[in-house]
Amino acid sequence: MALVIDTPTLRNFFESTLVRVATKLKIQDAEWKSSHELYNEIADVDGKMYQLLVDFFAAYIAWYNVHVDIDKAGTQGQLTAEQNQALIEACDKRDQTRNILMEAYHQL
């Protein structure tokens, strides 16, 4: 079974998240800027939001990498105890950082 999410999909998700946050922060023409530009502008406008994005993206990448490792091992649907634990921890961290990010986003 192939991964449900691939690197281009992940990159698009991160870019759309950056645009969404930048727009909420009233960064002009966010949809026309690169991720690098948006990171810099978000950091300048709201350092806390920037750090929340960094934390969320790191957790999301860690979750994705657990799936990559499982895919490489060919153990989808029959995870080892270690893989299952790694997946649970990665999901929890991803969800926790997303919830913190969304809460801050809705308070902007």
C-alpha cells in the first residue's frame, strides 16, 4: 500500500497553511509570495505565531516520517509494537501542535 500523502502534497499543505496565517496577519499579497518570504514576514509580524508554525510543521514532518518508515518496512496494517508507539506519539504531537496553532490563529 502506498502512502496516502506524498512530499508534494505535504509541501502544498504547508504552503496553504502559511498563506492562511499570513492573510490572517494581514500580510499583503500573501498568495503571491514564496514560503520563504512568508516565513520571514510572519516572523517579523508575529514571532509567537512563527514559532507555533515551526513547531507544527516539525511535528507534522515527524508524523509523515513515521509513515515513510512504515511504508519502507512494508508493515502497513501490521505494525510492530515500536511502530505503533511511534505512530501514536507522532499523531499526538501533530494534533497537539495543530490545536495550539489553530487556537492562536482564531485569536488573531
